[in-house]
Amino acid sequence: MRANLHQKTRKEKTGTDKLKAAGLILFACFLCLSCLTFAASCPLPEGSDPVVVCVGAGLSTRDVADLLADAGVIRSSLLFRVLARVSRADGRMQVGEYKFEPGIFVWDALRSLVEGRVIYYMLTVREGLSVEQIAELIEERGFGSRDRFLEEAHNSSLLPEFVSPSDCSGARYVLEGYLFPDTYSITRGMSEKDLAVMMVSRFSQVFSEELQNKARAMNLTPHQVATLASIVEKEACTQEERPIIAAVYLNRLKIGMILQADPTVLYALGKTHGNVLWKDLEVDSPYNTYKYAGLPPGPISNFGKACLDGVLNPDDIDYLYFVAKNDGTGTHAFARTLAEHDRNRLTYQGN
């Protein structure tokens, strides 16, 4: 009887010890889970404003973790790095500007970065802007450096695949004319090269294979078409006149007549607008089409689809001259002969 009683007491004690051990394990698990939840939580106070963080190109996982920790988005950069390693997110986080709300967890932040839930901005590049004007626009909007963008504008490797770099060798900027005017969705953190590639890619889409075939049928290279379209962009103010002005220049090229395009002189002088004076016509530049025959070395502006279509579908006319009417309509008077042109100049410009 006494042995049975001792045996029963030992069993009860063993059962109690097991319950205590299980309780300690559960408590330890709860404590670890609480600590992990705390470490994974956002340190921002409830009700505080969202935090915007810009993740630039070339940052390592450690760099991103430290960036988020410094901004108060995550508590532990170590936990972020461990989670990134476990989930194989290293090298998959996308550049850009992100908005993080208070109350998120570290895995939420990591998922946003991997999925690229960036803040997008609209950048509108208007027709007729030069490379330098686009570079200034990018810097003014805070999307990049003017000087770095202009460096990329010299990069012939960014040209559309159907444009020969040798054709652009004498151009002031290789990418002049190939940065297609459009409204782009961009994010901060994109490099100047990324922006240039985006605009050139859009140009390649617009200058389709069908249009390339059309250019070949006219015995024009894509670079020649782009150059002429850029001049038409600066000359024509109305849709109706684009194919007419394109035809005037094409007619001049066919007979070996100099183009005498005022916008090319302004480009040679480093100007984007204004009147051309007699003294300006003496500037010694391959872009001065009063001084040098044929097309200039490259485009003088970045043109829209309408001017491209105007060059590839010129009106069937035999005009060789035109002059601005200066009547507020932006239209021109066209002429077949120099005598007729002189009369138009006298009528509309008084000289």
C-alpha cells in the first residue's frame, strides 16, 4: 500500500512538472512571438502622417533596410534583411518613391518594394522642345540632373535600332529628335538614362515598321525623316500646313536648293525662339541651312506624330517658298517662284 502511494505521488509530481514545462514553453513562445511582432511592427505612432521614402538605383538590401529604419518605417534593419534573405527578395526590390502608412509590418514594406508599388508622377514633354529644354524640365520637376541627362543625350547606344549612329555623328546631341513628346508616368529614383530610354522607346513605337518602309520608298533614311520633321515642327503652327511645309523642303532637296530654314539658324545660335536677323545668317555652323546645302546634321527639336506624318505624306504641290502672314493665325503664304514670294513678303511682312 505504501509503495503504491509513493508511486502515485511521483506520477502526480511528474504530471505537474510536465504542465509547468509546457506552460513555460508556451510562455516562451508567446514572449518570442510578442517580441517578433514588436520588432516587425512600424514604430510610427498611430495617426501620424505616412512616410515617403525614395529607393534609388544600386542600393543593397542592407542600404534599403537602413534607409527604412532611419525613416521610421521599420524597427529592425536586421529583421528586414533576414526576411529578405528567407523570401529571396534580395535583388528584386524595385527603385522608386514609396509611401508607407503607420501600422504596417516589415513584411508589408518588403512586399511593396518587391512588387514595385511606387508613387507615379506625370511628366509631359511638349512637341518642339529641344534636348536641352527637356533636360531643364526634368531638373525643374526634380526628376534628375540636367547635366547628367545631357550626358545621356550623347549616348549613341540609346538610339532606336533602325537609326544608324554614323548618321548622327555630326549632331549636337545624338538623341535630339528621338525623345518623343508625350506624357510619361515616371517615379523618382529613375536614372537620367532610364528617362531617356523611355522616351526613345516611345519614339520607336511611333516610328513603326510601316513608316520606316514608307521612308525607304521615298529614298529617305529614318534620320533624314527625323531631321526634316523637326524643322517642320518648328515652322508649322497648324495641322493643315505641316504636309505643305514638308513638301516645300522636300521639293528644295530634290532640286538641290538650299533649305533656308530660320529655325535651323536659331538652333545654330543656341536659341529656341525669336526672330532671325540678317547678321544671324552668317553664323558658321552646319546647322545654318542658309549657308550649307542639304539637311543639317540632325534634328533641331523633338517632334510629334503629326510632323512625322507630314513628312512621310507630303502634299502633292510644287511650292518652293513660304512666308509667315503675321496675322495671328500662324499660317503662311506659299509661292512657286521667287517673284511671287517677294510679293508675299511685301504684302505680309513689308520687306
